Amino acid sequence: MFHLASSLYTQYTKREQYNVLILGLDNAGKTTFLEHLKLLYPTPNETKKAEGAPDTTETIRSKRILPTVGQNVATIKYEGSDSHQFTNINLKFWDLGGQKSLRSMWSRYYKSCHGIIFIIDSTDTERFHECYETLMEITHDQSWSDENNGFDFVNVPILMMANKQDLPTAVDLISLKTGYFIDLVSELEATDLKLLPVSILENQGLRESLDWLVTRLVYNKANKMPQYK
Ligand SMILES: Nc1nc2c(ncn2[C@@H]2O[C@H](COP(=O)(O)OP(=O)(O)OP(=O)(O)O)[C@@H](O)[C@H]2O)c(=O)[nH]1
Ligand SMILES: [Mg+2]
């Protein structure tokens, strides 16, 4: 009885924290995404972002973001577009280096993550197949099997972001879904997967993307419990 009361107390007084992995090939925009989120959302110690914040696109453009070799970590307080929904959620992001030689490190994080964001450079058509193969490797990695009763397949939601839509050479969502990634969409039919068009630099589609992800993280809660902080 005491344990039940204590766990209910924890659930109602603490914030839920979900861990999200940001993956994708090098130069996709992963670190730019994390830096932009840090400008848009408060940290767990802040109450709210100041009203009339400066143009985040300009701030991001002025930052010198280098290719990631290790990892970048940041935690934000999630604020849904609909303010009545999900008022008690923190998101902790791990942004990992996407260069080929660094991708073998990714699987170490799979067990601790509640969701994956996979970012694609929509102008880099020559590497779309590499994106497909990389996603297949992620979803079929054996690290998933231990917690999945021998079923070695990803058990967390995946949000694919078709980034750099601000550039004229970017491939649009319909062409990606019906052309380049048609195999991917059918291969991952059973996965909780969404492909959204974004411009991380210009803050297009970022809030919508997080709203989708958070809804799916909460939906998947019984399968993968959040941490309480
Ligand atoms: N035009 C445009 N450029 C972008 C956008 N997002 C990111 N970039 C650029 O893409 C380049 C790579 O961005 P990063 O954030 O360093 O990419 P990354 O995925 O972290 O790369 P690695 O750390 O090597 O894995 C930078 O020059 C960014 O300014 C976007 O929405 N539009
Ligand atoms: Mg990076």
C-alpha cells in the first residue's frame, strides 16, 4: 500500500522525462536542430522563454556549428501547441555524430531511448539510399531484442524529418514518400513512423514535429516507461 501511494505521489509531483535520440547522416542538420530547440523551449530550470525572443533563425545562422564527433546533450521543458495538453513533460535529447565511422556508437543508446528523430538532408539525393540503409540498420539492431521478448525490432516511435525544405533543390514530401522512400515506408509499415517536411534553420515545422513525437511517446508509455525527475 505504501509503495503504491509512494509511486502515485512520484507520478503526480514529478515531471516525466523521455529520452530522444537525434540520428541521421553527417551534415543532415542534427546539431542545428538541437541548438534551435534550445532557443525555442525553456530548460527545466526556466519557467518560460521570454516573450518577444529575438529571431531564432538569425541567432542560429550566426552560430558556428561544427561537425559532431562525440555527443551533444540538452534537456528542454516541452510546451505543446495546445497548452492544455501534456504540461508535465521534459525531453532529453542526445545528438550523435553522423559520420560513417561514428555510427557504430549509436546502438549503445537504443536501450535508454524512448524515441528517435532521424533527420534527412532533402537536397542530398545521392545519399538517400544510404539513409534508407542506415534506418534499416537502426530498426533491426539486436539491441532492441533484449527488451522485446526476442523480437528484434525497434519498439519506439520514429520521426523522420525531411530537412532543408527552404532550399530550391530540396525534394518535396510527396516525391520522398512515393518515390525515393517508398520501400522504406512499406518496410516499416508496422513501425510508429512519420515523415514530416521541415526547415530547421528557418523554424518551419519544428513545433509540429515535437507535438507529433510527444503524442507518440506518451502513447508508447506502457511499453517504455518515462523517467520521473
Ligand atoms: N539551408 C538549410 N541548411 C541547414 C538546415 N539545417 C541545417 N543546415 C545546415 O546544414 C549543415 C550541417 O548542419 P549540422 O547541424 O552540423 O549537421 P549534423 O547532422 O549535426 O552533422 P554531423 O554532426 O556531422 O553529424 C550546416 O551548414 C547547417 O547550417 C536547414 O533547414 N536549411
Ligand atoms: Mg552535429
